[in-house]
Amino acid sequence: MSSQELASQPTNPVSSSVPGADETPEASNSSPLQLICAVGILVLGFSGYMFSTWHQTLAQHSLAQQAQAETPVVEETPAIAPVEAEAQPLVTQPAMTATTAAIAPEVASTVPAAVPMVTEPAPTPGITDPATLTTLGQKLYEQIDSSWKSSPTFSSNLVYQVQVQQDGAIAGYDSLNKSAQDYLGETPLPELASNSAPLAENSTQPQAKFLVLLMPSGTLEISPWVGN
């Protein structure tokens, strides 16, 4: 081999390696572009995520405001119930009026029952014939005189009004002074009146009135009653 061939052989490897050295800067230039693209994609993805999240937040906030705006309408609905409850007593008022009307006939029915209690019995007709009065006066004198057997203990006259029926029975008597009332037990009038009371109570016979005096001396005086 000649020296020229030996000199040319070392240069071949050098010239062959030069193109490889030229390709390294291109590879290094492509890496930043890829990083920039990747970062851009991440930024766009993050921006889309944030936009979606922000949109959802706005939607939820809008729904919350709508719910708050609708809440007073729901709370105002129960307020109608008390108004209806207060209006109910107006419906019951006719029932009270009906009850009052039903009681009125019962009260009215009791009024006629009290009417007979107000009526008074008709007064017993009096005897005014002088001859009849004289006869009845004698019968009354005999009844009292024959029955008056106790000795008087009173010191003043005992004055009585005595009612006598037409048949001579004693219908009743009234004490006209205090002594007559105090010493009534010493006279026969209670016994004589009780004996004829059953007949005189149901009798409608005319009656005559007499003034009867029982004196402390034992004297008995009877005279027709003057006046009513």
C-alpha cells in the first residue's frame, strides 16, 4: 500500500462521522417544541376543567338563589289556615240562634202553669139579715158560755172576731188585741173552732161575723160585727 492510500484512509472515518454531528442540533431543537406543545395541552385542559367547574358553580349558585326566592311562597301557605279557623265561629252562630229558639217554647209553656196560683177563691157571702144574725148570735153565745168553765186570770177584756156559718158552726176567729192572743188558751174558742173546722173548710155557706168580749169578771158579750 502506498503512503497516499494510508493517508486517505484516516480521513474517511472523519468525513463519515460529520453528517452524524450535523443531526444532533435538529434533535435538540425538536424537544422544546414538544415540551411547549405538552404544556399548551395541559394549560388548555386545565383551563377547560376550570371553566367547567366555574360553570357548575354558577349553575349551583343560580339554583340556590331560585330556591331561596321560592321558599317564602311555601312558608306563606300555612298562614291561610288561621284565617279559615277564625272564620269558622261565624258558621256556628246560626246553631246558637236555633238553640235559643228551642228553649223559648219551654219557658213559655211554664207561664200558664203559674196562672192558677194567682187566682184567689171567691169570697164567702156574708149574712146581713137582722133576724138571722140574732138567731146565730144566740147560738154562738150558748156555745161559748157553756164551754167557758175556767176562772179568768186576765185583767183586761179579750176581744175577738168570730165567723159563724148559717147552721151555727164556728168557721173561724181572729184575736183583735194582745190580751186576746196571750190568753186564748183560757177561752173555749180553739176547741169549738176545731170541732167545726172540717165542716167549715169545705163549706160555701154564707157567714156572719160577731164581736165577742170575754171580761175578767166572767161576763160574756156578743154583738153583730159592724163594718167589713
